[in-house]
Amino acid sequence: MVLTIIRIRVHNGCMIVCVCKAVSDRHIRTAVKGGASSLRDLTRDLGVGTCCGKCLPEAKSALAASLKACDSSRSNLFSPAATEFAV
């Protein structure tokens, strides 16, 4: 039997990453905002990769993109101009 990865894009721009557990990239972004920082966290919190495992490469990619986006938004909060204090 051959299993294939299916990418499903819903009309609202959300992509289903794990068909078995119905996890979208939006769920992964929300989990990252809630503190998830590893594939193990996503597996524990969302169940990603616990059935067939075909979603793990895409979940890893979505996790990396979410972490990068989260880090870039945090770095803007602490720009040097904003953290300089007059002495």
C-alpha cells in the first residue's frame, strides 16, 4: 500500500498539515504562540505524527516558519532604539 501526502488548501488560506488529526498550519502557529518550540511539543499538544507519520516533514516545515515569524515579531519589540535609556 502506498500512502501519499495530501496538501489541502481551504478557501481561507489555511493548509491542512495532518489529515489524520485534522491539524492545520494555523493550529501550529497558535501552538507556537502558546509556547511550542519543537516537533515533540506539537506531537504532545496537537497529535501531529501519531497516526501514519506522513505529516511530519510538513509539520516540521510549518513549525520552522512559525518560529521564524514569531522570532522576527519579537525582535521588533526590542529594537536598540526602543531599549536605549537616558542616563
